[in-house]
Amino acid sequence: MNYFKGSEDYVLSPALRDNVNVSIALERPLIVKGEPGTGKTLLAHSIAAGLRKRLIVWNIKSTTKAHDGLHLYDTVQRLNDARFGDGDVSDIKRYIRLGTLGEAFKSEEQVVLLIDEIDKAELEFPNDLLNELDEMSFYIPETGETIKAKHRPIVIITSNSEKELPDPFLRRCIFHYIEFPDTELMEEIVHVHHPKMEKGLLREALKRFYWIREFDMLRKKPSTSELIDWLQALVVGGIPVKAIEKEIPFIGVLLKKKEDIDCVEKSGKSHYAFNTSMRTRDVY
Amino acid sequence: MFIDFFFRLKSYGVPVSMHEWITLHRALSLNLNDCSLTRFYHMARSILVKNEIFFDKYDLAFLDTFKEIETTDEMLEEILSGLKKVKELLLTEEEKREMEKLDLDEVLRNFEEQLKAGHYKGHVGGNKAIGTGGRSTQGAWGYNPAGVRIGQGTSRHRRAVQIAEKRSFRNYSSDITLDTRQMKVALSHLRSLLPIGLGERLNLEETVDATCKNAGEIELVWENREKKASKVMLVMDVGGSMTPYAELAGRLFSAASSQISKFKHFYFHNCVYQELWTDIERNKSVSTRELLKSEDNDYKVILVGDAEMAPSELTWVNGAIDYWYRNDTPGIVWLERFRDKFKNIIWLNPLPSRSWEYVQTVRMIRGIFPMFELTLDGLDEGVKYLMSGRCALY
């Protein structure tokens, strides 16, 4: 029985660990959602490393069709071969290529399959995969062959909620929402990336980081990956702790929009003027 | 009690299906939660709830069902808190040796007995019961090599009921304000219902041509499928009572313009008259009459405003709030002209819907346009209405 305990280079919350194990035990795909930069994609890499399994990644683009993941019938190649007579045209199997999903099904040992950013594809995409993910098998009409998974792959699906996923699809999955890590967990995460970071600097930097995140008005809140880049910049730049208390060096690493940088720089010490909640105006 | 949880979830509006409920039971029969309520909380949530906007409702239902329950987590927590304030215990070598004789089974048995007898509360020192800094076989920071250590160190795990009580997902609930990202999701519904995408299509005629020119060697010619997108017009109230919402409105704009290819926006103050402004400072303007005449009527129009004004601003000639502004047609007539021109038109109101009934002008404008709250739910409903002409409310 597979039991995922985590891996060295990925810090995960107990709740997420449990959910991964629930999804493995129930043989259901795990959908991972969360703010950008909270390590959704890395989770699959960590599971593969932790369970010592091969990882197969299927990157979804806006033009990806469900069919692409199963198999491809290269008609043009066949036509070309028929025209110029090289190769055995009567054997259709030569022109069938398996897609990522097909490859995962055909694998001799169990694999971890990552379907990355499923929400990028068209709305119908997840629905087209319903049966294939349920039964873990599909049929190739050209050859009359049925590809069935020898070992059900562990399926991890990530979504940035660009689009809502269809209900029937969601019903068959396990869902996990990665919360933004709190300070404690964040310190652990930073420790994995920068093990030699000075404590005082880290504490001060984190304080500033969470302070920036508290602005309601930000168009794009800085995420974990930006924090790690920022800390790297601080270390490389040799910024003393005191400098962080006064101002925010390399703010461009954290905030990527001009309006956001203006907002933080204008604010001074408090959020007060910038966080007046707009919806709580209860006049009546 | 367990089936109650299912119906509680339903009554709080979490969409749970039988399919998922049965999956949960399968998970329970495999004991995936390891008999712990905290793990049950997370497990059940991952199986039953598929969108973070329902996490808060899940928390409420969970609290309702499991608040009174006493769990092993809870007991452990209590023992731990009793063990907190401890000093290291110093023992002589002789005493240490004496204690090393005890074996683990005996210790565990003793531990259970003590638990049953309820000896663990606030016990400090001593040789028998669980407590702090003592020499008994249970407890933390004490000395007994054969002892059972009960979860030394502070725990990051909180028990389930506490987690639910914290309601940390309240902000994800769909009935409160939006950030840019959420708005994008909602507005993308406008887009998602139309067949768009850069799908490639084989251009058959060109292919035949090219192949012939190539002396029979096949040459394929692809073309991009035509992109069809919706046309959206946003008309927004700025200034006056809308000032607090200006930022929110700005976000709506930035979200909208990145989602929709044909996008127009205009501003007004309190009510629409013969001019609409194209900038937020209201310096440049276009004539409303011209706009109504020249634009296609298949625009989806979204008006945003609090619809809160003096009734005279709607109904009077020269009723506009800016005293230098003269309008020879009452605002309400202009609004009706908007409605008559554009079939798909809605009004979004940042005020909470429970207050709408108390404002006369809101009631009047609701008589002209279908009105929705400027929240994720409201936007969703509104977009649905724009696309299909009907929704739950209208």
C-alpha cells in the first residue's frame, strides 16, 4: 500500500498529506487549487519522489483536446507513405501514437500522472475525460484495441480557477485547496530553500512580506515563490536587517504591477487609508 | 447523527451529491481518517466540497453537527495543556535504575487505568498519575526511561471543532466582495459561453491548390478558426456616493478589459443624461444619443451604480445633481432608452440587496433593469442573465 509521507524538498501541511493519501487509497484524482505560487505543481513532483514513482506530466494549453492525451492517428504520414510507397501502409498500428494519458496507462509500473492547469483548456475538456479517468481505459477505433491501465496511476490535477470545472467531473475527484501558509509553515518552507538564512533577517523579511500581503487593494498579492526570490535577492545584495525595517529593498521582485508598488510606497506605516472596506457600508 | 451532517450541509447550501456521500463512507470504512475527528474534518471536506467558496458553509455545518462531541484529540489536548509548565526533574542514579525495570506493556496498562480514573487533571509531581515533572510513567519532560511520551512539543494540529470555529475561509465565501482574480472568473462566463479559441482548421481548397502546384506532393494549409467574442459595454457611476466603490469599480474594469475583446466603457454621475464621460474625471464626453444610435444593439450592457439619489434626479427636467448641468430630458427617460436599445442589459449594485427595498430610487431603477448585487454570486447570476435571458432571480 502506498503511503505518502512527504519528501525532503517540499513542506506540506498535515491536511494536504492526509488528502493525498485519501486520494491514493480511494483511487480518485486529486484536484489541487490555490493561489498562484503555492506549490501546486511541485506537489506532484514531491509525491513522485516520495513514493519513488515515475512522473508523467501533461501540460494543458488552451488548444489541448481530450483526445490529444489518449492517442493520435497520424493520417498525414500514412497518406504520404501511401503516395510515395515507403513503409507498410496496411498496418495502421504504425501510425497510432499514444498520448500522455495513454502512456501513463500503458506503463508497466504505477506512475504519478500530473495534469497541469486543467482550467486552461476549453470548458468541455474535463467532461471528455470523465470516462477515461473513471475506468482508466480507452478504445482506439482505428485498430479496435482497448488500452487499459495495468496499474491505476495516481492522478494529480492542478487548477488556477480560470474556469469553473464541471460538476460531474468534480464529483469524481478529491479536492484540496492550498491555503496560503502561515508564518510558522512559511519559515519551514524558506528553510528548505535557504537553509543558511540568518534568523533575524528572515523574521524581519517575513514580517514585511505579510504586511504587504495585508493590503486589500493589491492587484496581485506576492506569493511564496516571489518571497523566496526576494529573500535570495536580499542575501545576495547583502542587505542589513535594519534596512528592511525602514524600507523595502528590491520591491520589484515582490510586486509586479506599478499600481501595487505605488500603493505600498504611498501607504507609510499603516494600511489604514488603503484598506477601508468598501462593502461594509451599512447605512440602513 | 451522521446522516444529519449530510442534510445540514445541504441546508447550508453546500452542493453535496449522493455520489460523494457514498465515497466518504468508503473512505470511512477504510479508516482513512485514522479515528481522528480532525482528520475526518479534512477528509470529509476534501471529498464533499469541491470549491473553496463553500468551505465556510462547510465549517458552519460541521460545527452544528459535531460541536458537542468529545474526541480523543480533545483529551490529548487537555493532557498536553496540563503538562505545559514543567521543570526538569533531577534524580539520583539509584532512582533511575529502579525505574528502568518497568516494561512498556506495564506502563501502557497503567496509563490506561490512569486515564479511566481521570487522574490526569492538573497533577504535578508524584509517582503514579500523569502529570508534570514527576517520576511516573506518563507525561512529558519527566524522567522515566520506560515512560510513554505524550506528544511532547507544541502541536501545530488544532482539533477539528476549533478549526471549524475559526472559520478561516469566511473570506472565500461567494457572497462577499471580489478581488480582481475572482472577477475575472465571473466575467469569463461571458466568454466561456461563446465558441472561441484558436483551433486550427484545414483549408481544403487551399490544400488542393497547393498540392496540385506541388506536383501531387501533399501540402496542407491550415487556417485559424475565426474568433467569436462577446461585445460588452460597462457604464459606471462615479463620484458622490460611489466614491468608496471607485477602486472596486476600477478593478472590474481592469478585469473586464482583459477578458473581452470588444469592450467599451463609460462613466456617469448618479444617473445617465445626454452625455456619457469616457474618463473617470469626467472631462471628455460623448453624446448619449449618438451612442444609442451608432452602437450595435447586440452589446451586453452592464450598468454599475448604487442607484441611490434624490428621486428628482431621475424624474425632473434639470434634475441632475450637478447644479451647472442642464438636462432637458429626465434621467429615467434616458435609462428607458438604454433598455429599449440594448436587449441584454443589467444593473449591478454594490449595496447589499437587503437594503434595496428602502431606497425609492433603487426601487424605481429596478423597475427598469434587472438588478444584481456586485458580489461574486450576483455577478454570476447577472452574467447568466445576460447570456441566456433568464436566471434564478428574474
